[in-house]
Amino acid sequence: MNKYTGILFLLFSFIFNFCSTAQQQVNTELTRILFIFDASNSMNGPWQGSSRIEIARRVMINMLDSLKKLDNLELALRIYGHQTPLRPGQQDCNDTKLEVPFSPGNHDKLKNWIKYVIPKGTTPIARSLEKAGDDFPDCKTCRNIIILITDGIEACDEDPCAIARALRPKGIVVRPFVIGVGLNAEYLKALECIGTVYDAASEESFVSILNLVVSEAVNNTTAQINLNDIYKKPTETNISYTLYDQKTGAIKHNYVHTFNKSKLPDTLVLDPLITYKLIVHSVPKVEKKDIKIIPGKHNIIEADCPQGFLDLKINGAFRYDYKIKAIIRESGNMQTLNVQDLNAQHKYLVGKYDLEILTLPRIYINEVEIKQSQSTKIEIPLPGVLDFYTYQTGYGAIFVYEKGEMIWVCNLAEDTKNQKIYLQPGKYKIVYRNKKADRTFHTTEKFIEINSGKTTVLTL
């Protein structure tokens, strides 16, 4: 087996594997790959017993033949450095052109251009990337990828890094791969800002790298999200979560976590080109950034989400028209996390919480601890009922004594003669003046005691 037979065997083995994988993917969205091909004068230089352009042609043409087998894939080709010859002291920085636009089944057109293009000019990488932004027709559901094949660095004193950054938020380019054809380490480092840089130091590595890059562009891969308890075991589930494209902020997936039939976190199909941010919508939420998906393997995404239960109860039989809620906050933080109904159970992350129960008067319970997989029960007394009758509508308020101080509980309604008010058991003072009384000393004060589950009638 000679060297080139070996390379072709490697190529077609790899292509067969990733084509088989692609057919198993459930994702049917259109993937669009724009190849930006370097046809600058330096591509005529010797490399690996041939020239850079001849090796690039050979590998690219074999790759394009293999891509004919894939559905939901369109290709395009932009070439730079092929129109204006490079002369001493002169270079054409506009020498970049979309030679083959996106369309189905245009593989042979790309092959013909690559086969017969003659390297002549300079290396306008930034200008080519900038123009490439308009090479992708509008499509909200397409995956758009640039693969840049070059042997040099920017020659036109422009900033390819700035251009690449400007393209990403537009959703035009998911990730521009850069394949360096024999570049030295300094040149490779200069291109890192554009995207993932691969160093093709030999023809064999060029074949391997190009196949890897195209496989990443074409294929999705699998992942699972482990929602871990305090023991770092993935036992938590049934929580909704969102996966974002971290670079653009776009929402990519919304799911409710579940276990499969094997009692393991269910498998997802994810795009390996995206750096993800995960938001788990627990209470409080859990956020994880910089999630990178490795193609060709099953990825495990870990998030610590240990949970327990808060069970709020009213002690005794209560009336169904008595609906009370509680504000839940993290201890020491006034931001509201949740508003929970009484006689209901809710999950929270393991930790300590402050409760404000919206009874009359308010009940405050601080540093309530939630433990892993346990239920923390909080019971409050069954309220009593104040039936308040007046002959005239008027103005007033209810107060409770606490530590020798009058504490306001609530105001009385001004537009009704009959009010029913649920109050926690205890001693209260009613302060009231009817609307027709025009002197302050006509204010009436009454002391009452409210007993749990009983009605107290007061007429003024």
C-alpha cells in the first residue's frame, strides 16, 4: 500500500463512519458550509514533495466527493488571491470572490474551481471573512459554518479578529474553522482569534484534520445532563432547563429533565459547534457556562442541583375560601424566589431560606433549612374569623400588641358595613370612626380576642 492509497483508505473509512452517524441523527435542519480557499501566490510553494496547492486540491476534491452522500447539506466556495497577480510593492486586497454560491448538488462546481484555480495574489483574510457574511442567504433555522483553508496570515493590514467577532452575533457563522497548511506556530497563534485553528503539518494530517472539521460541521453528537445531589450523584430530575448559545444568547433548547427507561438521564442530540450556557430552572436557578461538546463521544454535562421539600401547612381544618401564600427568600436576601401556597409542597435547592407568610398579622420565620431529599414541614395556627358589623361605614384599623407596642395589622374597609377578616389567634384592638362623626374624640376603641378556628362577632 503506497502513501496515497493509505491516505485515501483513511479518508473513505472516516467518511463512511461519519456518514453513518449522520444518518442516525434526528436533526433535519439544513447545514451550510462555506469553504474559503486560499489561492494566494504562496500556495505555489513546495510542500511534502509536491506543492501546497496540489495537495490542497487533492484532499479537497476527495472530501467533496464524499459529501455528495449527505442530505440536508449545502456548500459554497469563496476564493481569494486568484484574480490579481502579486507584484513587488503592489497587492490587491479586494481579490476575494464568491465563485460558487449555495445551492443543492453543486459539488462538481466546487471541484472544478479548486481543480483549475491558479494561485496568484495576496492574502486578504479579513476582507474575505467580511464578504462571507453576505454569502449566506437568509435562513433562521440553518446551521452556518465557515471553513477557512489558508497557508498564510493576513497581508492587508486589516483585523480578521474584529471581523470574526462581528459575524458571530448575527448568527451567520457558528464557528470559523481554520486549517493551517504548514503554518508555523507564530502564524497559527495569530489566527486563534478567528476560530479553532488546526495545524496540518503533513498531507496525512491535512486529510485527518479536514475530515474532523467537516465531521464536526455536519454531525450533531450526543450528551446527557446530570443534575447532581449533594453526594454528586445524578438523582435529581423533572426540572425544566434551557440551553443557550453562549456567544449569541440565542435559546437553542428548552426541555424538562427526565430519566430514560434505564433510569439514567435521557440522551440529547446537540450541535458540537456551539458553546452552551445551561440554566436549570430550579429554585433558586443554577447556571453553568462554557459548556463545550466534544464530537464523536457521548458528553456528560454536570450541574449541582441538590433539592429538598418545603411543606407549608395550616394546623387544623380550614375553610376553602381562606387562601394564604408565603414569600420565600434565600436567607439574608430580600429578593423573592417564590410565592408558595399554604397546604402545598414545593422543591428548593438545599440551603437556608427566610419565610414571610402572608397571614394577618404576618408571620416571619428565618433560616428554615432545606435538606437533601427531605421534607421540611412548617405549620401555622388555624386562624379565627372576625365578623365586624357597623351601622355606618367609616374608617379604622386593627392593631395587635407585641412587646408593649401597638403594631398595625390592616385597615378596615371604608365602603361596607359588614366585613369578614381572618386573623391569627391573639389579642387585638379595633380603632374605628364612622364617616358621619366629625370630631376626633368620636373614635371608638374595642379590644377583642381571636381564637383558632372560631368566629368572633363585633358590632359598632
